[in-house]
Amino acid sequence: MFFILILVYGIFAIRYSPIFERLGSDKEVFQYIGMLIKNNQFPYSDAFDHKPPVIYLVNYLGVILTPNSTWGIFVILNSLGFFSALLIYKLAVNQFKNVVLALLLYASFFFINNSNYILEEGNLTRQLAAFLTVGILFIVFTGKKTNLKNALIGFLIGVIFFTQQNEILGGLVLSGYYLLFEKKFKFHTLKTIIKNSAFFALGLLIPFVGILLIINHWNNYNDFINQVFLFNFSNYIEDKSFLTKIGTVIYEFAKIVYVNKVLLVISFFIIINLFLNRRNEKKRNIDSKWIVIFIALIFQILSTSISGKGYGHYFLMFIPYVVCLFVFSFNSKEPNYTKLFSIVLVGALLFHSVKILPYQKPDNSLLKVITKEVASVKDKKGQFYSLNGRYLRVNFNLNIPSPSKHIYAHFMNEAVAEEIMNDLQFNKTKYVLFDTGDAQIIPQSLKSFIALNYVEVLTYQEHVLFELN
């Protein structure tokens, strides 16, 4: 059975392997910073970005495993992905006592996670945070309560915070339920609550102390605080009413549910399950576990809505809750209903599999051309600079630290442009890659500087490679 689980997971995961992967946005930044750490340079001070450090450290481990290759991070993320899917399988088996149905839920979980609409190009902070959230769900709803579990939940909450700082509200609801209540919302004694909270705090302290020690080693507390917290509040959060932001998130998620038929089937059957359970005279009350997960999902929606954006990968955090809502609402004692659900779900899985399983290699011809063109400066710090974050892959492949900490153009202004020009001059950077699609957000001063000091050596679609004059 274990071999079957690995095989099924691998069939859907391989399309995100380096063999078939496309260039991304966020993942190129994370991989590049992982390479910087290996070269004894650090996030925030040597590369501007506004994510907490866990994703960089995970990518650093990937670079250690396979230098200048993305196989390492692929193996790490998919090992975590397989383990989280395995926990979903165990949860389902415990609830259903039906291996086939549990296997279908297992396949559905990572199938939804690995869909283009949600995972996009992969290697994302919310991808990692979703895996950790599955761990919390498994701990909270299986086995006996122990002090070790209290500490482990605290540890996972801390790691999620330092992975994607605004995505912890759902996990905190699950934690609060575990620390405060016995079954069916009966409070623990005050003594037990204090003991549970103490072990939770102990677990929470481990990632906090660990990350702060790492930041201390990097010697960039100010940059860390400014970019991970202050910058996000002042620049990344949209100026809209919170209700509007919630509406945007719910609307965008509803569109994904409609497009992804596997997610649509599971969501639809959650409603049917609740209706059937209410009709069952012996089970008029909704399972307390389901209520807790539903409340956690509501808080997770609030958590995700803080920025006001509705990118597909933001909804990675919703999937563990939605799948578990199904698990704890399904009445598997009705065999005909179980067969109906299984047939419909298999149909949805097959429908999408037909479209995605014919693996196709992306057109990365520009990456190959540029990599070949600038290969002469391999391993030479500051000799290649791309104004398009996607082509940090060139820096990564050739082990070339960027001349500037400003490694993408999203938040460009005159002050940033001035820093970049100084960095290019100081390093005598040989190659600069310019994306004409970004021309409107690049200050004129920087465009004039490039035109004055560099000559075009390659033009490919919207990209122009310049060489120092």
C-alpha cells in the first residue's frame, strides 16, 4: 500500500520537477536567496524581499543537496507534500474505516494542491504553510492529548508564522480548541489549561528563538523588521475596506472551486453530507470536530484577506480545511451513498488527469540563450543583473550573486533606481537583462543609465540583453 501511495503521488508531482518546470516569480527569488546563503550572503541585507526566513532556509537546504539545481528543493517540498497527504489518508482511514475512500481523499488532496490554478509554479510560502497546517489538523483530531503534542502544535504555529506571517489565524483556532477543550467543547480544568498552554508556549519558543538567533548571525535585525513587517503594512496591503477584501478572497476562491472539478465535488458533497446528517435522527448535532474546522476556515479566510489580494496560490491554505470538513461530515455507513460519491470523485479525477498527465516541457529557450551568452561570468559576483525576477534563474544556475539587493522591479522608485545604478557602477556589471514589458515601472533615470553605459547584444521577444560598453 505504501508503494501505491508513493506511486500515485509521484505521477502528479513529477510535472513540477525540474524536467517540466516553468520559470516562476516568487520561487525564483526564494531559490536565489537560498543560493546567496550558501555563498555567505543573506536575505534582507543582500537581497530585498518581504517574506519571513523559513522559505529561504528551506531553499538553502535544497541548494546544499543539489547546488545550482532545483532538484533539491523539489525533493524537499514533495517529501513534505507526500507526508501531509499521508496524514490526510490516515485521518480519512480513522474516520471512514474505508481504505478505498481514504485513498481517493489522499489523491484528491494533492491533486487539488498541485493544480495550476492554485500551486502555480510551486515553491511557495503558503505551500509550505499548508503542509504544516495538515500536521496541526492531524495532531488535534487524532489520538490522546499529550504534553508533547501541545509543544508540537506550538512549534508548528511558530514555523508557520516565520513562513507566511499572516496565515496563522486558522491554526490558532485549532490550537485554542486543543488547549482549552475536551471533547464536545467541555472545558479542561484550569490546571490542565495552564499546563497545556505552558507546553504550547515552550514549543512556540523554539522557532522564535531559533529564527532570532539566525537573524542575529546574519546581523540584519533592522532590515528583517523593515522588510518582513513594516514594508508589508505600508506597501503590500491594499487600501480597501476589510469587507471588500473578504469579498474578493471569497469570490476568487469560488472561481477556483468552479474550475477545479475535484474541489467542486468535495465542496458540493460537504453540503450534501450536512443535509443527510441532519435528517439522521440519531445524529442531529453536527460533529464538534467539523464545527472547529469550519470556524478555523473562517478565520483562515480572514487571515488570507489581510492583503486584499486574491492570487490563486493564496488558497493553498484553504485546502487542508476543506478536505477535513469533508472527512468529518461524511457518513460512510450508507454504502450506496459511499459508492455514489466514489464514482463522482473518480470521474472528476479522471477528467482532470486526462488534461494534465500528458507532460509537456515548457519553452525555456530564452533562459537557455541567456545562460549560454553570460556563461563567461559564471561564479563571478555582481556580473549579471536582471530587472525581471524570473531570470534570477540565470544567477542561480551560474552561481552569480546579483550586484544589487533589489532583485525585482515590482516596487521600483527613483531611490531604488539610484541604488541600482550605484551598484552597477561599483561592480562594473558586465550584463544587464531588461524586460520591455516592465518599461513603464522602471524610472527613466535607470533606463537612461543603461542606454548610456551598455550596448545591446541580444534581443529576444520582449527581452533585451545589454553588455557593458
